[in-house]
Amino acid sequence: QVQLVESGGGLVHPGGSLRLACVVSGGNFRDYAIGWFRQVPGEERQFVASINRAGDRPRYEDRATQERVSISRDNARNTVYLQVNNLKPEDTAVYYCGVDILRDFGGSWVTDYRYWGQGTQVTVSS
């Protein structure tokens, strides 16, 4: 059974930064691509970033996201990180990480991911 636990969310002022962590247990972490998504109430879960199994090919939602977000992984710690800088109120959401067991690079769709964590709340407010 693969389990994911996100952490690192919280209340941040606009312009601040957070580093979210996703710890994966069960199975072989090196076999999984990992993705980060975010979701606000009433909306669909949206892709933010993913990273391939080796950790050398990150992917981002778009170029604007890439300017503020960085995804990385530590295979020795079974952990994927999402660094988000210059936070804006519109970044407020629950952030989820997921495991893609089929693709090396991590898909962009919710349905690409087999397992999910419970999410961590990020609130950006002054």
C-alpha cells in the first residue's frame, strides 16, 4: 500500500515563501514519478508540477509557474519538495501530491495518478 503525507502548508503573507514536502511510503519510491496539484473549493484539482523518477526532469504547469515554483526530490528520503516563492492570494488552495506509476515524467491530469495524499492547506493573506 502506497501512502503519501504532505506537510509544510500554513498561513503566509503575500510575497512570502513555503516549502511543501511529500513523503511517500510503501513500494519503491524510485519507481514513481510524483506530481503536485492544488485545489480550491468548488474547482477541479489543477496540475502545478511533476518530477520524473530520477529527479532530473521537472515539469511545470506553465512558464509563469516555473518562475515561482521549484520541484525536487530526495530519493534517499522518499520525499518530494515543492518550493513556492512570491506567494500570491490566488495561490491559496489545498496542495496535494500524487504518485504516477505508469509514466516516468509524471502526467498533467488527475487521472494519471494512482495514489494521493490528504493534502496540506496553503493560505496566502495579509
